[in-house]
Amino acid sequence: MHDADPMQTIDVFINLNYDECLAHYEGRIANVRTRSVDGRWVVFPAEAIRRVVGRDGVRGIYRLSFSEQGRFISINPLTGR
């Protein structure tokens, strides 16, 4: 029996104001670079924040999910918004 591809997750701090989010949203910035809660640098596609941006931007801790091959799958808020 073969298991389905396991998802890899990492929890990251994101603190972007609305204008910073807009730059990502408009494609002027292709990737978001931030720190994980355990101190590693993480880079993920800026399009991901489109799913979680609010009036004040994106602030809080978010769980990023990636495929085994490192392809971005999802972003979910753990705190903030």
C-alpha cells in the first residue's frame, strides 16, 4: 500500500500592512519572505496572501501547507487576520 503524498506544513509570522499587500496583489512583488515560528526563513508565492488579506493587511501566525515537492497548497490563519 502506498500513502498519498504527505503535506508539509510550516507556521510563519506575517506582518504586512495593506499597501504592502497591494504590492504583492498587483504582482509588483512575486514572493513573500518571512520567518517561521522556529526561526527559519520561508519564501512562498505572494498570490497566497490574496486568500487572507483584510482591510488592515495580513497580521498574525499562519500555517502554510506544501506538497512533498515543495509546491504551495494552502494558507490558514492560526492567530490574527
